[in-house]
Amino acid sequence: MLYIFQMTLTLNWGIAGVGMISHDFLTAMSNLSSDQHKVVAIAGKDLSRAHRLAMLHNINTAYEGYESLANDSSIDIVFVSVMNLQHYDVAKLMLENGKHVLCEKPMGMTYKQTKSLVDLAREKKLFLLEGMWSRFFPAYDALDKHIATGGLGDVYHVNVQFGVEINDIERNLMKDLGGGAVMDLGLYMLQLVQFVYKEPPTDIMCTGHLSKAGVDESLSCALKYKGGRTATISAHTRATMTNRAEITGTKGTIALEYFWCPTTLQISAANNTEWTLPKGKYSYHFHNSAGLSYQIQECWDCLAKGLLESPKMSLDESILFSKLTDTMRAQLGVLDVGL
């Protein structure tokens, strides 16, 4: 779908959320052209925190709450980086007020929410992108090209592990904040498997553990695909795992270290390709956050071309992921999946 974006020089950004990811996002954006990207305003529930972040990053306007951001006519696009459970409501507010949206994953907590946002964006002819930043790293482009040109032969298995000790983070302690292994970690693994196979699984079987508060703190899933292809994904919020992906075909195996934000593609022991991320003006909170600049630039590139969604991370994929995470959470015994 095409949309003629009336943009002269600069894409004017609003930031909804004042957490650590917003700081990293703004730091990464500082490495991009100021002729293409400018942050107009930042909004948060706590005005003092919004002011502090705005001052640090030389943003002129700070709002308390998100209504003022939605009503600011100078803003073209909003980065939604609030708590998981708030993504749907804040993204919906921005779309309803004519703003393009880049929303941190998960875009919605359920299939119904995600489908509703996609339908709204398409109805209003607005750009919408789920912030699956992994997709925009050069390593993913190189991986896709290597597979497409037959470098791996026929791919038959994908194995992904993602374990980080985040069980003490608030959203993983309280069920109503929307955290857990599936939404925080599982989505990253699903998107990689989907990136490789490019079609939905025919079957998925998951098991795992819930905390005393009912939050999913681990998962192990087997996925079945057509043509004899399989995948296994495992995640844990209590222990550090290998945090790598392996894609195996009839001609060998490719490995991606830190697969959700990779700077190295390991084709073989003697064949590695590496990319260097730029340093930021300030320190980053999260690993390889400088790579957020890739998805920021993707928004500009798409809008400049008149695209309402990214060909690298389509809205139909976001809908698929929401269906799969509904299924995974149901199998794990998370009760409020909204099926």
C-alpha cells in the first residue's frame, strides 16, 4: 500500500515513554541525519522524568501524559515505548489522532489487540511498525541473501536459545504488567524462525514454568513446518543461556550470536562477517542499542517511498506473531491471554 508522505526535509518524532529504552532510542537517533530526524516532544506519566530526559537530549517540549503528544500537530510519528500492557492503548491513541507509529514489541498483548491496531492504521492510511529491531540489522540482510542463494542448501532446522536474568524486573513480578518469557524473549525467537522459513508453523507445542504470581518465567517450544522442517526455541528469565541462533541446512550451519541484535554472521569457522555499531553521545542501557538506528531509519525510508508498512517487518507478520504468542501463553497456563 502506498501513501504520499508530505515531508520536506525532516521526520518530526514524538516519544511516548521515558524509560531506559527511550534513552537508548534517542541516543541511537543522534547518529542519524538531523535533516531527516528531529524529536519534537517527549511524554510520560511522570512530568519530572519527562523533563529530565528532554533536557538530556535537547528536546524542547515535555508533556505529562500522552493526550498532549497525540494532539501536537507538529509531530509526524510517535515512538511508543511504554509498558507492554500500555502499548495497545497508547498506539491506538496516536493512530486515532493521525500519527504514524513505531511501537515497541509486543504491539498488542493479544491477537485481538494487534489486529485492531493494524485495521485502524490501514483504515486511516497511516504507517505502523512493530519495533522488531532485529529485522533491520545488516546481519539479517546477509543471512537472508546467503539462504536465498543456496549457501545453506535446504534448511531443515532452526534452534534458538534466549535466557537472561530478568526475573526481578517489575513487569516479571506482577502479572498485570504484561511481562514474561513469551512477550519479552519468545517474540524475538519467533521472528527469527519466521524470517528463515517465511511461513507459519503447522503445529506448535510449548511447556514451561510460571512464577508464583502467574508470570511465565521459562518456555521450551517445538515448532513443526511443512517439508520436514522443524524449530526449537527455549527461553528463561532466571538464567543466562547461550543466546544464539543456529540455522542448519544440507550444506552446513550458520550461527548468530546475540541473534536479536547481531553484529556478526558466522557462516563457518573461517568465514565471519562483522559490522561495527557507532558509539553514542551517551552510554546505552542495553546490549547493541546503537542498532536501534536501523529501525529508526527504516521508518524514514518507508515513508519517503510512500510505504505504509515495512517490507522487512510486515503488519501481517505482527498479526501472525500475536496468534502464536496467544497459543504459547495458553499452553503455558497464562490465564489472561484474551483468546
